[in-house]
Amino acid sequence: MAWRLFFRKPLLNPNTPKPLSFSTSFLITKIPKKHRPKRPKPESPRTRPVQPDSTRIPYFESLLQRDAAFRSVTKSKEFLSKQPEQVLRLDDAGKLYRELGFPRGRKVSRFIANHPLVFTTYRHSDGKMWVGFTDFMEELLQEERSIMDAMEADRVTKVRKLLMMAKDKRIPLSKIYHTRLLFGIPENFRDRVEKYPDYFRIVLENDGKRVLELVNWDSNLAVSELEREFMVDEDKVKKAFKFPVKYGKDLGLEEGDMRKLNLLNTLPLVSPYSDGWKLDLWSFEAEKYRVGVIHEFLSLTLEKRASIHHIVEFKEEFSLTRQTYQMLKKQPKTFYLAGTEMNWAVFLKDGRDEKGDLISKDPQVVFNEKLYKYAQMKGGEFSSLGVKK
């Protein structure tokens, strides 16, 4: 029995204090934020694509992605070209991220290194680092200036047609300048205007704004691209737009009768060079007028396309409404809207073939494509072509 006494548990004294309990709240029990599964962001007009997968045309969408990829190259080229001696201090370039077209905080030196055939750096006698164009890029810029000079007559005609479409036959020079790349208009167009007093007149407003006015109306220019196509292929133009007539189902119309009825509502089209801005704003005729204006506007651009920002720029001059996006979506046979609902671009299908390529390429477009090609080349690639920086 002694062994039982040896192994018996000792009795606890009720007066003995209990051991202290410790909190474990300081321990990390949650999954770190960086390891948590990301919640999908709710769709919004900023991110929601215009086209569903079933109607999306990848080539058109890829052109917008290309523009975004080379936006910094294009804007940096434009900004540097306007600087004295076409150079800029590297320290100053870092502060001009918006003018140079790249996100804030991005290192300019890294951007330059990614495009060695276009931009270069050097140390000036003042000990500061400067950024400028390479010798090869200088030759390209001279080629572009030659294109601008050779195409000047064509660009003058484009501006005349824009003025003829404008409500009061006048457009602020600043608007033409902001959209100059869309039409291939040179940087110094405001100075070149003075060479054409029979076409243009510059008026200085009370607020200091310079406005370009049309001097003479040219009936030969007041023929839209749609009207030219109508004379060549009437059936094609008839199918280009659709303005359906609203009617009750009890009429029992067959498909052929419906098509004829809709065609009566669609034709005749309203010329963009007419006084369509005087029409009742929400009438079919007024909508046909605005559709024709957008069609003619796009036909004047280099790549037969424009972004929402370009179109909004001329909202007052072309009497456009806030319903322009919805208006264009109703005409899918002629227009293709790409991008997102908040930041979209519209393509004119008539100016492109079945693959999406431009039917006729302006020399400036050819130059731009060549610039994009060189901009993404690295050292080994262009040295193999015999190109020197």
C-alpha cells in the first residue's frame, strides 16, 4: 500500500493563487495583405470594354494598345522638338513627366535606355547631363519636315473642309493645334496660315483667343466622302447606316418591307456641309446630320479614327450632343468603337480593308510606323542593319 501513497497526487491548496493568463492578441493571426487573394475590382465605365467578346475586333483594339505603348515616345519627340537646340536638362526632364507623356516617378534615364535609337544623353560643359536626339533621329526628323512641306497643300484642304463643316465657319486655332497630329498638320501651322489669305483669316477675340475663320466657300470642297461613294457604289452607302422606323407588331410587315421602310427613313442623308445645326436637335434629320459630320471628320484624319477627346474638342463647332457615344454604337456597319466606355476611340470601317489595314496610307502614317519600329529596337538589332546612332 506504500506505493499508493507515493504516487498519490498532492491535494491543491484552495488558497494557492492561480497562475497568470497571458493575452495572445499580439500574435499575427491574420494572413498578410500581400498574400491575400485579390478581390476582383467591380466593373466601371473606366474599365468596362465597349465591345463584348463576340463583336471585338482584335486589330483595332491592338492599335489603341500600340498608341499607349508609344505615347511617351511621341510626346517626348514633340516636346523636345520645340526646345532650343532640341535638348533638355536631364534633371528638368524628370519634372516634366506630364509633358513627356510618362507616369510620374518613372526614371527618365531608364526611358532613354529603352529607346537608344531615338534619344541619347551627354554631359555638357557645365557638368550637367542633358538629353537630346541621336544623329539618326535627327535625320528622321528632317525626313518628317520634308513630308510636312510636301503635304502642305493637302493639310490646307483638310483645314478648309473642317472650317466649312463648322457651325460659324470658324474654329479656335488652339483646337486645331491640339488635334494637329490627327490630321498630320505641322507644328508651325499657325505661322503657315498667313501664306493663304484667300482661304483663312485670323481674328483676335476680346479674351485674347485667336480664331481661324474661313474666307471663301468652295463648292468643290463641299462634297462629302459619303457623297463620292454614293456615286460609285449606291448600294454600299444605302447599307452603311440604319435609322429604323418605330412601328407596331400588329402591322405584320415582312423582312423585305421592313428594310424598305427603314431605307425611306435613312435616305436621303444630310450633308455635313449643310446648315444641319439648325434642325430640331432630336429629330432623325439632325441625327443623320451629326452622323455625317463624324463620318466626314474621320475621313479627314490620317488613320481614319479619332478618340473621344478629339471629338469632344469640336463639340460646339459640329453641334454634337452628349449622346454621341450611343449614336455611334447604333451604326456598327460604319463605325467601330474600341477601348472602354469612358475612354473610347471610333474607327471608320470604310477607310480600311477586311484585315483592318488602311486602304490608302498617308506618307505621315508610313513615317510614324517606321518611327515606332525604330523606337523599339535595341543596340544589337539596329547595328545589324548598319544604322549608326
